[in-house]
Amino acid sequence: MENLRNIWKPELYRIQLEAPKPHRIICENCPDKPEFYGKEYHGIMGHKEATLRLKNEPNGAYLIRKGNDFNDFYTLTWRFDDKIHHYKLYYDGTHYLKDKRYDCIYDLVADGLITTHMELKARHILEMINSRTSYTESPYVTLNRRKLNTLQRKQQVSRQLPITTTDNTSTLELDKKPVLDLTPSLEDNPLLNKYSKSHTFKVHTFKGLNWCELCANFLWGFTAQGVKCEDCGFIAHSKCSERVPNHCVPDLKKIRGVFGIDLTTLLNAHSSTLPFVVRKCVSEIEARGMDSEGIYRVSGFADEIEALKMAFDKDGEAADLSPFSNINVVAGTLKLYLRLLPVPLITYDVHPKFVQATQMKTPSDQVGMLRECLELLPKAHYNCLQYVVQHLYRVSQMSEVNKMGSHNLSTVLAPTLVATPPAVTDLSFEIRALQALIDYCPAIYYQNK
């Protein structure tokens, strides 16, 4: 399972977080204001006056004006990269500059600032995406390898066709044990040959955070971030979609599952406050694994973890954990789910302050700063992290039996729970911070609530 550790590439996401936020410059009393603009409209204003108006404002500041009475367009003026920029702006029921359309000016400005920021700061990554993509090593294939094999098996068994596998396993033997992998070459897989059809990609505006399933990079932007296949659900950058082979598998859409999906996006889609994978695994561990020596440190069997992962992806909330007698398989599946989150529970923007908490001199100061860090997390991350940390605190309270005190738990789980910049190779500070979060769990979560 180690090859799944860094399946998603967060660089574009981190760069987008640094983009300027829209800052509306208000004009309180502007005559002849169009009904489709708000207080950001400043009336007739030349570019020199607009430049002076934004001169001392922060990057992201913007206003809307009209150059003169004869123009059939309006002008959006904003400050970006410490320079003033002017754009022709139109409205015909929706706001637009070029081809993208928006329901409100704020969305247009927010998306424009992100786009210009990415073009300036992430050009090297965007150019690299167009030259380095491997379908066989893509998240789509990596995450769905077992599902593709299972679909192949079910279809061939139902038709009573012989199944060709890499280890010459017979159909009878396949009924007794699961298929663990695809053939090395995806082109040799009969299911994919059966579905040798092109994807039906359509431009899509994604809610929440999403990553390209071909190149693993973030789908940056505010709207129309990429494309989605209407038949199988494959998600990609528009450019990446041009290099996706004709391996559309519509049956796979039914069991795409929950692993590898952004937490906030997933919970919004399910109208839930906690992912069922986390809740069910924690409940199972607390029911029969709290006294298991080395819980979370001892690895479960990889094929059984894959089987449980697929059960969650296929059956969702109804997944049955009882057949998995080895509790380390359940713990390993939980770790895998958390590891595959594109944005870890303790996010990139919170990471610096989270680590800084370990430098506080007194426990009360550490608790205070850790609380401040947690308040900065997205709601979905806050709730899930609280549930996990409270569970880990209970595990640590039985360390005399399970040998997993807060330090051991933090050492094992810090790489999974804490979003760490690529340059950081020594996780000692992250481990100490997570250990403090576990040790001070009652003070952090139970007081002032």
C-alpha cells in the first residue's frame, strides 16, 4: 500500500491558496448605477483616476467603472501583483469577460484572480502536466485496479467464459479467493478491451476540491475547472483528457466509492458530518481492538485491506466488517482512507501554526495555540479530526496493554494526518504537535464547548 502514500499532488492547491482574495472598493453614492452592479460600481471614471484609487489598496482590490458614456462595455479594474490591470466587462444576464460566465461579479473576480495567480506562479507545473502523464500509474488505475479485476471476473463468470490470469488461476479457484491485481499491461485486460470506447467528456464546474485522475494534480480554478466523463465519471484537466486512452468503463461509475475524495466534497455530497469509513472503523477498533498490541503500528495483510476498501467503496454504509477478524486490517483500512485524502485532516495552511504550538513554553499555552489552529480548519476537517483524536486518546489510555502511547501513535500517524510541505523530511515537530493534540485532548476538546 506504500505506493498510495503520495498519490495526489498538492502543489497547485497550495499555490491557489496563496492567490489574492477579492476586496471590493465601495462607492456609497453613485448616480446612474446599473441594476446588475452593486457598490463596487464607481460610475464614469478614467483609467488614471482608477489607478490612483487602487494605488494603496492590497492585491485583489477591485472596482467597476465606465470609461465614458459612449462605451458599450464596462471596465473591471483590479490590483494584482502590485500592478493595476483593466479589463472589458460585459453583461447579458450573466457577467463575462471572454468565454466564462458568472452569476455574480464576486465569482468572476475570484476566478480571475486565481487564474492570473496560477499563470504567474505555477507556470512550471502547468507546463510539466502537459508533458508528463502516465495512465498506467494514474490515480484512476491505481485506486480502481482491484475493482476492474472484480468487474472482469463477475462478467466472465456470469457468461461461463474462461478467465486468463497472470498466475494461470482457474475459474474455480477464482471463486475461492479474490483477484488481487490487474495484469501488468492494462491493454491485456479483457474487460478494458470490451470497453474499448472513448470517454464522453464534458466541461464541468466542480463543487469542492477535486484532483485530475490522470496526472494527480489539483483542478485549480473557481469554475469550469476541468472535464468529467458522463459515462464512467473520470475527472481530468481539459488538456489531460486529450491523452486519456479509450478505456471508458461505465460499470465502474457504480462503485467509484469514497477513497481518494476530498473530505469536504464527500461530506457535502452525502449530507453528513463524518465519513462512514472513519466512524465504522473506529467503532470496530474500539469494540475489539483496544487491547491489541501495536494497534495502528502493526500492518494488516495488504490483500485484506484492499478487500475491505472495496467493500466500503461498493456497499458504503452497509459494508460488513465482521469477516475481517484481524483488527489490524480495519486499522490499516482507516489509515489508508486518511492517507488518500487529497488534503490531509490537518491542512497545509494550518501546518505552520500547528508546528509552532510545540514551541510554547507551558501546556496551557500549547493548548491555546492548538485550539487556535483547529478553529482555522474547514468544518469537515475539524469534526473528523476531533473524532479521530478523541479515539486516539482512548487508545493511548490503554498503552500498558497495547503498547501504543501518544508518542507511538503520533510517530505512526503524523505522516498521514498532517499536511507537510515536500521540503520537510524530518517530521519530529509534526510528531510532537500531534502528540500534544492527543495528550491534551480533554483540555482542547472538552472545555469551553
